[in-house]
Amino acid sequence: MAITHIFIYLQLLDLLTTLVGFKLGAAEASPFIRILMQAGPAVGVIASKLVALVLGGVCVYAKKYNLIRWISYWYAALIVWNLMVMLTA
């Protein structure tokens, strides 16, 4: 269960670092999230986090904890990327 808590925590960190990056003038690189952002930057990112949490819930339901672990590595790297973008902005 700890990996699911880490996954949720990383989703929150990604949300916050992305929104701060937007405030600093950074742009979204993901085409999927750019489509969601047509309703507004915060709405698009929050919608993408909801999608991620639903998919994480499907993984928990299917007992695919290893997949959540690998996805968590991806989000940890993404958060580091967001921080680097914020430092250069």
C-alpha cells in the first residue's frame, strides 16, 4: 500500500510543480494535456491528474503494483524536470 501513497503524493507534486511552472511562464509539453488545457491551464492539469488517479485505481484493482511502481519512477523524473524548468524560467 505504500506505493499507492507515493503515487498519489507524486501526482500532487506534479500538479503543484506544473502550476507553478505555468505561473513562471513555462509551457506544457504533453499534447494530451494541451488539449485538456483548452478549458484553462489549471482545469486541464487537474483533469489529467484525475485521469492518472483513475488509471492508478484500475492498477490497484487489478493488483498491478509493479506497474504503479514504474509509473511512480516516471512521475518522480517528471517532477525533477518540472523543477529544472522552473529554475531556468
